[in-house]
Amino acid sequence: MEVGFWIAGTIIYILVAIKVNIEGIAALDGDVNPVIMATFWPVFYLFVYVVSILLGTAYLIQSLGKYITGKIRR
């Protein structure tokens, strides 16, 4: 279970770093549309959040399945 959280945390950390870099570059350029940024990032993070929840749930179900089958085999 910890592995799933670690992977999700790493992905989110990388995405935050990318977001900061893009916004920093955009601030230097000064030609990026703020409306696009305002709508893009919340949707993007919602997508990442949902994916990480799905991965965590799949991992949990998999480990539960292994535990149950291990109990049945004994």
C-alpha cells in the first residue's frame, strides 16, 4: 500500500514542479493567457487526483485479493 502512495506522491511532486516551471517561463514571456491557465490546472490536478485514487484502489483490491486467496488456500 505504501508503494502506491509513494508513486502517487512522486507523480504529484513532478507535476507541481512542471506547473511552477511553466508558470515561471510564462511570467518571463508575458504572453500566456491567464484564463487558459486558470481552467487548465484545476482540471489537470483533478485528473491526477482521480488517477492516483484509482491506482490506490486497484492496489488495495489486488492486495486484498491476494490476502483472501492466501486464506482460502490454507
